Amino acid sequence: MSDPDRTIDFRGFATAAAAAAKPDFTDVLTRSTRYRRRRNRFGLMFVAIVVALGSGTAVALTADHSAKPTPTPTPTVGAWHTTPPLDGAGPKPQPSYIEVQPGSYDVAERDKTLTGLYPEMMAGDIDHLYLEYQNCAVKPCRRMLAVTADRGRTWNKLPLPVDPELGQTGLRTVDHTLVLAAVMKKRVPGKNSILERFPDPVYWVSLDAGTTWRRPETKTVDALPTGWLVTEESNGLAAVDPATGDVARLKRTGDISTMTVRTPTGAGIWKLTYAADGVAAQVSQDGGRTWATRPLPGLVNPDGSVGMDRKTLLTSDGRTFYVTKMDKGVLHLHVSADAGLTWQPRPDLALDGPLLSLLPIDDQTVLVEGLHGTYRSTDQARTFTRVGPSLGGRGHAIPGGFTIPTNNNEYSAWVSPDGAEWTYVKRPRVP
């Protein structure tokens, strides 16, 4: 993504939902953590391992309006519309949140599990969606996968593979009909290095939406192949061949930070890291051989501490990026129109609660999900309008469109081909 003139190709763009896919660290990875900037690399490695329609109300904004890039081109934005299920069983409202510390929120009541898990409905594209669950009618409980190829109209329930040596696998990454599952190797007692204490996962892959499975070929490389689907590991980065399911693991160097940023194929690899003066993005255009550091603005707190999570740096096209920071229910934004080379501040947006999602749609349109609604900007975050109720959290681009997983114990998702027309995909009854 460091080259603003690079052509961005969404073919093969993976839904690499590592925060929800690592079975041993699911709940931890999705939560915000706050650190002082003098924390060392070990601290960063630890975070990466254990890390009805509205009325069109205008939202008041306050901030410095200087230094704005010229909006080009002006997008054609469709009317906002949401389609609930035909049976009328629409999504429930968002849960209640409490501010546990300035700018950091948590649900007032613990999420309810789904068959003992906290899964996220993952979209391989706008038609293929996947939900992991457990069938505990057998002992031990068997990990299962609910699969739809028609946007939730019909579902098929299939077992996830069981590794003969390590046991049950869990869902890791999906892309169209490619499904990657993984199981962690056993930790070695008495070992002190972080690489030994958190060994690499063992993968299983399906190219037919979970019907058949095999162990893919896995190799260590100096650079991840172009066009492969990047996924996080406890100790570094790996990539999956979308055609064969084979896995390439990036050779380790000194830095094994792995909080990656979702980017389309052709935009390079982006990951977040702590820097001497805050938070920075590390960008590689050669598969991870070399990295360029790009400082991110506006993330240092008045007390000198800094924080980052999965909503810190967001993009859908690999060129327009948003940096987010929450403070007392107010969203502070910076925008880059040149892949992070320069940044411009935007007016603050009062959410009166947590930021659940920020989803760029194109180079001008962006959606913000908050506790009290969905807010849309068509001028690169200069102004926002409330367009409807809140849909969920952790929205991101997928092949053929966008998805926003629900955030209310529904374990369902919304999908859209254009960011304006949204369809609710309700999970099937499980087990």
C-alpha cells in the first residue's frame, strides 16, 4: 500500500478474522489494550498473541476544519436500506456498555455463549458465510461448521477436521469456498522463549466450503507470495494460496508483532507496532522482506500513554486510511488519501458510547457503527448523517462487498454488495 499509484485488486481478498478465529485467544484479541509508549517489544508480542430505519438526523461535529484534501471523485451513494429476514426474526438491539476507563468500553453483561463458544459469523463473500459451533451430544464436544452458499436461505452443517495428533481444530480464515482451520501445537514445558512457549499452529484446509479436508503443504519462506491470503500466527505471519490452500510461513526476524490491518490483495502487508512517540504502521510491499514505518497521528493520550486495537487503522481500498481514537464517547479521526503518507484531521463525532465499527466503503464514503446508530459520511468523514440503527461491530470488506457481524449475542451478520443495501443473515439453529 505504500505506492499510491499501485492498482488494488480485491480478487482473493481474505476475510482473515484472526481475532475470532484463534481458539485459544478469541475473546482477548478483540479487546482494546492500553499501554505506555515505553513498553518494550515483548509487551507488543504478548498483545498480539493473547490481542427500524433512522430519521436521517444530522450529527453535530466540532473540530479544526483546516487542511482538507480535495474530495475526488464525488461518489454515487445509494439510498440506505436494510432487509431483515423473511420470517420477521430481525436482529436484537445493541447491548448496554459501560466505560471501564477513559475511552474504553465493555458490555454491561457478559456475552452469552453459543454452544459454549464465542464465534463470529465469517463471510467468504456476500453469499458464502460460515459459523463455528459445538455439538456436545457427543463426548468430547465436536467442533462443527454451519455453511451457507445462498446468503443464509439454506444451511449445511459439517464437522471441522480433527487432527490425529493434536485433536480438534478451530475455524481460522475463509475466502469464497476456501476454509482454513487450525489447531495449536502443544506447549513445551520448561521452555522460556516466546517462540517455544507459543508454537506454530497446524493447519487443515478445505477448498469446497468445508465438505472435504486435507493437511496443506506448509513451508517457511523469505517473503510471502503475492496474491496469497495473509493470516496471523502467534509468532509471526503466514499466507494461504487461495488456489490450493497451501501455506507459506514468513521466516522470523527480530520483530514478530502480528496485529495486522485488513487490506486488499495488491496493497501490501500492514501491521501495527508501538513506536517511540506513539503507534506506527509497518508496511511491506515485498512479502515481508523489508518494512517501512509510517507514524500514525493522534493516538497519544494526555498522560503519555498510547493504545491500539483492531479499530485503530482501517481501510477497504488500500489507499484511503482512517486512524481512530475514542475519548469519553467522542470519536477523533484522521484520514489519509495517499496510503498513509500524509494525514489530515477530521471533525470529532460524538457517539455517546463506544466505537463498534468504522467501515470505509470507497474513497469518500465511510460508515461508523455506534451504540445509538449507524452514521454515514459521503465526504471522507467531514460530516456524518445518522442513517439507521446500529448493525454491529468489526465491519470489513469481503470479496464482492462488505460485512458487519452482529454485536448482540445473535452470532449473525449483515452483508452488502455496495455498503448501502444491507441484508441480515440470521444464524441457523444449532447444534
